[in-house]
Amino acid sequence: MSHCLLNENTRYAGGATRSGAVTEAIDELMASGYGIHQLPCPERLAWGGALKRHSLLLHDSKGRPLYRVRALLLRAFLLWTKVIYRRLARQVSRDVADYHRSGMTVAGVIGIGASPSCGVTTTLDMRAALEVLASCPTAALTREVMNERAVLGCRRPGMGLFVRALDAQLRRRREVVPAWEHDLAAELSGRHQGLLATPPRRVLGESPP
């Protein structure tokens, strides 16, 4: 289960809707008899801790020297991210293999919709989100701006970087795991959602057609 469903304190600024866990998601899994394995928070580990300090560099940067080299900085940032995520995904794939060797079933992975890291079928256009953050003065960067413009407004179809790395590592080990996606937009608006009410959104580790 994605880390921030059990601990929202690791989310981006403005992305938490409560002080701790998404209890309805956890209750649904527990009521169905599932154990829960918390995945690492890849952004906390790669982006400078719980505050994601490395990702704050270009906030409110438009008109300053850093803005002119934003494309180069973003490429370097993404390269670093992919290196760290590959290492984390390798460990998670080992955990999956260990459960299977021990006679247990890994019923699925639960990611986060619109996440640049943990999206299963929807992720974030990081270049577009960066433009929003670079153009918005810090004093005007409210929770609403962050969620509506920088996150939900920059969604696009696709897998997040960590889920993509995990998919590749599971494929290498010939491990296949279904994946669901928690709807961040529904959570932010207070709408109820049932994780298990729909079929898996994707199968990780499956050989491409």
C-alpha cells in the first residue's frame, strides 16, 4: 500500500486531508481480510525528506536566474529520481518474491492517482506543474492553488516513476501483481471511494504485448 495512505504527513504541501492515515481505505482492506505492507515513500527518500526540500528549488523562480536553466535542472532532478526509485523498486520486488516463496499471495499494489511517483494509470506532467509553481508567488501558493492547478490541473495518463520502476523490477523477477489506484481527486473533494469495488487498473510485472 502506498506510504501516504498510511501516513499522509509525507505528502506534498497541501495534499493531506487529515493528520494521519486514510482510515476508510485501511478499514476496507482489513474488513476484507487483507494484511497491509507499507511501501516506502519514494519522494521522501529521493527529494529531501518529508518536506521534499530538493523539489522546492524552483518554486516562485520566474524572473530569476534559476528559471532560465529550469529545463536542465529538471532533467538532472529526474535522472537522480530514477536512480533512487530503481533501488527502492528492487527492494520492493524482493519483498514480493519473499512473500510468494513463503507461500503467501501478494493480492495487489495500491498506488495514488495523479502522483508523479505512485500513479498507476494517472500521473503528473512535472514540466507543467513546475511552470505553475515557478509562476506563483510563494505568498499566493495556497492549498487550493497547489491541488487544483499544480496537481489535478496537470494530471495526465500514465504510470508514475516509482510504479514504472517497480513494474520493470517485477518483470525481471517474473512476478505479477495487480495494481489499484486510490483516487486523489475524490479524496481531496471528500467523495467516498471503494478501492476494491473496481477491477485492478493495471497488472505490474506482466510482459508487454
